[in-house]
Amino acid sequence: MWLNLMLSWIFSLGISRSGANSPRPGPGSRVPTPQPSCGMLSLHPTVACLGTPLRASCTLNPSCLQIGQAHPGDIVWRLNGETRQLPLNQSIVGNGTVTVVTVLQAERPHGELSCYLSHRSNLRLLGMAEYQAGVPPTNLQVKHCVSFWGGNITCYWDPGPETYLPTTYTLHVTEEAGRCLWKFRDAGTCVSSRESRSCTIPVENLFSSFQVRLTAVNLLGQASATDKCLHGMSVVKLSPPEVSATADRSDCFHMAWRQPNEELLRVTDARYEIRYREVDGASWTQVNVTAAEDVPASKDICGVSPFTNYSIQVRALYQSDASRWSDGDPSWSAWSHERFVKTLPAAPSRGPALWRRIATSNSDERNEIILMWKPLQPKEANGRILTYTLRWQRIGQPAVVACLTLSLQCALELPASEEHTFFLTASNSVGQSPATKLSIPAGQAPAVPRLPVLVSPASDCSLLLRWDPPGFAAVAYVVEWGRASENRGQSSSWRYEPTNISRVVLAEAIEPGYLYSLTIFALSDGAVQAAGSTSAYSKQMAPFRAPTLHPTRVWPSQVEVQWEEVPLEEQGGFIRNYTISYEEQGKDAQAVVVNGSVRRYLIVGLAPNSVVRVGISASTDGGSTQGSVLSIRTSSFDNGKVELLLSSLCMGLVVLLITAALACVLKHPLYVCLIQGCLWPHVPDPAKSHLASWLPPKLWLDLGNFPVEPSKKQRAGYPDFPFHGVSGVICGQREEMIMCKSFLESTWPAEASSAGEKYSQPLQTILRGDVTTPDQTQARRQSKVEYSTVIVWAYPSGAPPRSSAPWSQPTPQSPESSGPSHEPGLRICSQSPSCEPLDGSCWQCGQQPDGGLASLGAFPLLRTLVVEGSGDLQPNGDHPAGALSPVTP
């Protein structure tokens, strides 16, 4: 008790220091000048409870400070370095000194108070004092005590609320007789701080009762916890057991343990608790165990996974009869050190997840099918997989082994027109898994019902896929996904879900800023029964790059720019719009927002021959990216103006030169003749040609009945021709029809009215030309002509002769037909001037060598003047019946 009183007396002494001991300037003021023995500050109490008042008094001697007279209002107070306006409770003036008394509240666990004299804008430190504030200890409680076989008792307590002052905790343990009826002896005392909250006292006999008392003391008071009476063996805490474990089955392992240092006489004196977990697991599985008599402590743990590593621990709790009346209970020992055990393997519990990828084949008759499967999870494999067996079955045939491999895929080339079924199994050292079935239909994949699919971001790197369950009991689902910009047939990921679910989170191979295509297939009995697809971003970002601008057309006041679409893998999200910003020299910048589907924009209202700076930015829901700036100079003139001006000048110059050249040429007679000969060539007069006076060497005339008076048109055309009695011209030999050497040597007949009638003008000879019979109105043309004899018909009064041709058709090679004709009229046969005499033979009249009638239109140098009839020339050069055809070379 005397120790507590001494400590209280020491800490309750007032702490007073003059201004000369610890001058401390306040913030925002000049450094005060210390004045020894000129002032003093006293504070009472220096230790107080939080929130209680403190009394402070500051005394100064003005004569010592040489300031003359001082007033109480000149005192300045500062608390923790901050100026405070403290109330003035009392001022005492006497014996040349001034004392000022004030009261303040202990608001903080620690405080520092100082007083100053304000004189001529200077602060002079007079004194400084410190105080402490807190609370006395309360609600002290002993939580529990434990005893160890080493012979000590350790107790743990709750110190209660914070006191803010140094507090001492003292544990008293006394050995008692009976159930704490009277004191037997002091076991010991232990002093501890607030931070440790425990204390250990050695004892000699744990089979006794002990009284435990806890007290706490600080400057403001003390407190005591409720005393406890406990038996030493009721609070025993055993040491951690020593554990061993073995596994001789795939679903069980065996473990055994014992207490070290022979702490227990019998294993039944304690009960035990076992906990185990997978090595990579987070949660423990606990099992309570009660040991049997005369049997080592052990336990078989079953229901575990095959081929799995487990971590196991054991702890023990002593069972005492004294704990029924003791204030303490036994404590569990600490957990033993971890021990590891691995169960034996077993056959795989299920088949691997199987999927297919059908590659494009060069042949239409066969498909390249790639079968893929996922490795089994450790709890499904139940051991190390040694091989995968893929069997292939056609309809109506037994399954055969297609692949036997350790890899996770198998490529086959199979007929495209057949349905194929595959069975996959996995094998380890114990057995084989159940088979996974997958069917691929023949030819093109048949249409299956659509599966509605919804997708949303689950995080920045994952997608949540949801769908409505199909109308059938789906055995499994296969989800396939990959970047939309890549070839999904080669780089897509897939996932197999064997249960009937309606949502899945995809976190594998998902990155923000990329568009992913997702497809889900519902499987039943290994065949696809429904499917659905969609696409989404896990997180939209600003485009990785902006498009590049290209000028397409430039005008004096307009500029059209164009840009390409940003590649899908660089868009970063769905491009909502483009912002076209442009700035012309000397003008403010402008911006236009266009839809994300637009690829070109026309900028109008520009000045000619000015420079405009054009930029573009692409925007998504995740942000915008600015592209490079393009500088374009507008043109001075519109397109085509310069070209039109130059063309007009050139054309005008050419016309001027041509006009000047013609003017010079037309003044010279020689050039005039040359130009007139080229543009208007001289056409010779047929009447002045040598054909007008030429007669063939042979001419047969058949003078028959012919009108006495020729028509006016006939005489106008041939005034000197004896039309009287001329009926026609026939071949030189009527009876003999012999071919000439050449078609150009053929002869043509003319018919006269009488053999004795003469005419002064010789018969006109012309090139082979049109020969028009009365029954023939269409002309026949020849591709090549030469000059030959002339044929003329004249029908007076427009009446044709009696026969159907201007000459008779004698029988070929008739001997009676040679010589002059015995028919009425004289027949004349004339020979071509280009052929030699043919011994009286000539062509059949009116026939060409190929059997066709000769046509006057085949002679390009001849023209026909109509002298009788309608007077019109037919379009093909033929003459109408009753027309006289004069000769024109």
C-alpha cells in the first residue's frame, strides 16, 4: 500500500518551470526574449481526468522587465502552440507584481500551456507547464488460465477501456486448501504492461486449487478483476500430438498419433480432433475422435478423392473430473505439425470432354475432321492418364480404333456423305473411363433450333453468357469463342459443361478492347440439337488508332476527305461516331460529328488558294483517339477552267493559221488548179470516148417486126440509131453454145428490124453492165468487171416484145441454129474487144459463166439514161422494162 501512495504523491506534484528553463515560441509570432526570474507559470493539477478543469496562474514583475506599468490584458496564453483566449478569473496586483489566474479544460491526453507578455508588438515568454489527462482502469476481467505439464499457470485478461496513462497490471496466484477455503501459501506475483495482457507464474503442484487475483493501477486510480478459484488439472493444456499417416486405398487413408513426454497415463484421458484438406485447398474438414481403451490412438479417414495429396493435423483436449467445480476449463492443445498423405489411384470417373472442328477440304467427297478433347481434372482422372482411345463408327458397322494417343486431338479425313459417330475414353493404371459420344451428321450440318443467347461483361477480362434452356433435356453444352477478327476455326477456345445449366462465366483468353464471337451448342446423346451465337466486348476501350485521312477532290472553296474503316482488331469497341475538325488560316477551328458508318465528308465555305488543316478522331463507348492532321491547299481555279482556256487559245491559233494559209494559196493559180483537181476531179464525157465509135468484129442482126416509129425518148437518147426493124441482138452462132475462154470475153446480142437497114452511128460498146429482161426486175452484180460489148433493148410505146426474153432460147449445140437466124428480124452477135475470135462461138445470150443473168449494175463506169417508160432509175441500177440504155463510159 505504501508503494501506491508513494507513486501517487510523486506524480501529483505540480510541475512548474520558469520562463528561463524552456522558452518556446508560438507559431506566427516573433521569437520571444526569455527573461530569467521575471515571470512564472503554475498549473494544478498536472494529472487529471479527461474533460476536467485545470487552474493556471501566471505572475510577472514589470520592474524586472523594465516596461514600467503592466496590465492583466497584456498576458497572452498558448495551449499546444495555439493562441487561446482564456477567461480571466482573477488578477492580483501587489508588491510590484501582477498575477493572472485562468481555468482551462483538459481536452487531450497530453497538453502544454505557456504564457507571454505582449509589449510593443513583441511577445516575451514568462513561463511554461505540462499536464496529463486520462481515465482510471475499469472493467478488468480475467479471461482464462491454463496450466502446462512444465509446472506453471498462465492467465490471460481483458484490460478494459483505454486509460491514456501508464497502467501497471499485477497477477497474484495463491495456493489454496480445498476449494479455495483458506490460503495455503503464496504461489507468486507477476507484473505486466497493458500490451502483453498475460502473465505466467510457476507452481509446484498442479493437483491443488489456486486463487487468481488481477489488479490494475495508474495515476488516477486502480481496479481489480473478479477473483477466480480453479483446480490446476482443470485448466491443463496438453502438448500437440505427434502424427503419422499412410494410405492403402484410393478413397481412404489411415492416421495415428500419441502424446509426447508421456503426458497422459491413458489415451482415454483426452479427446481428439482431426482436420484434413487437400494440399491446394483452402477449407478444412474436421472429425472428432474418442480413443478406445488399450488401443493406440488412430483413425481411418474415408470418402476422400483418389490420387490426391492431403494435409492432416491433430489436437488433444484433457478431460478432468475437477473441471465440474473449477472456474476454468481445459484448453485444446495446439495443432500438430502438418503431415501429408496421398491416396491410391482409381479408374477415371468420366470421359473427357469431346468436340470437333471440320476443316475445309479440297475434295467435295471427303472432309478433314479434327477431334479435340479437354484433359480430365485431377478428381476426374483419379490418376495419371496413360492414353486416350478414339473409336470411329459408321452406321450399321462396329466401332474401330481411329486414334490411340497421349495428345489432346486427332485429325481424320472421312467421307463427307456419311454420318460419323465417335467414342472417346481415357485410361490410367487402374482402368478406363466411361466413353464420351459425339455424332457428326452427313454432308452439310442440318438446321437446328435457335438458342436465344445474352452476353454481358462480368469483369474487364470475363464475359457472362446466359441462355434459355432448350425444350429438351440437354446432356451437355459446348461454348465456343474467339476474337471476331481472327480465323475462329484455328484460334477459337471452347469449353464443355456436362451439367444442365443456363449461365457460364468465360474468363479464359478474354482481353478488354477486343470483340469476341461466342457460340453455344446444346448436345443430347452426342449430337447438336440447338445452337445460338452472339458477340460482345468485355470492356470497350478507346480505339487503338484513328483512321488516316486522304483528300479525294479539291476545289477552290471545297475539300472532300475520305478515310478507311479502322480494322476490327484495332477498334477497341463499337465506333459510334467520327469527329472531323478543320481549321483554315486566319479562322477559328470547327468540328463536325458524323455517324460511325460514314467514310467521307465534304468541307465547304473555304477560301481559294488557302491551307486548311483537317484532323479526325474516332469515338467508342470507352473513349476517343485522335488521328494525324492533314494539311490541304485549295485550288485557285475550278477543274477544267485552265484546260478550256488553253484549248480555246490553241483552236483559235490553228484556225488563224489555216485561214492565212488558204488566203495565200487562193492567190496563186497553180495552187488553185491543184486543189480543184483534188477536190473536184474531172469526169470524162462518155460521148467522147473511143467506145462511141467502136464496133465488134462479129454482129448478127435479126431484122424482125419492130415499130416503125421510135419513141421520142428513144430518139432523144440515140438520134442516129436505126430503131426501125431492130428487134434484138443474139449470139453470133445460134446453134452452137460454146463457153468463152473468160467471162470477160462473152458477147452480148442486139436485135434490129431489118438486115438491110444501115445506121451511120456504130453500136455503142460499154463495160459489162445491167441487162434487164422484161421478166427480170432485180439486178445481179459482179465483183469484178472489164470493158465488153453493149446490149440495148428498145420497146416502142413501152410494149415489150412477144417473147419472154429479148432473144430466143435455142437448144444448146443445135446445128440448125448456126448462122443467121431464120426468125423474123436480124440477130447480131458481137464479140468482146478483149478476146480473140472464137471461131464463131459465143456465150449463151444473157447468161454469165455461172449460169446467172448478166446485170448492167456490175459495171461501175456506166450509167443509164431512161429514154422510155417511167424514166426512173431503180435503186440497184436496173432499168424498168421499155427503157433504152445508152452507153456511158
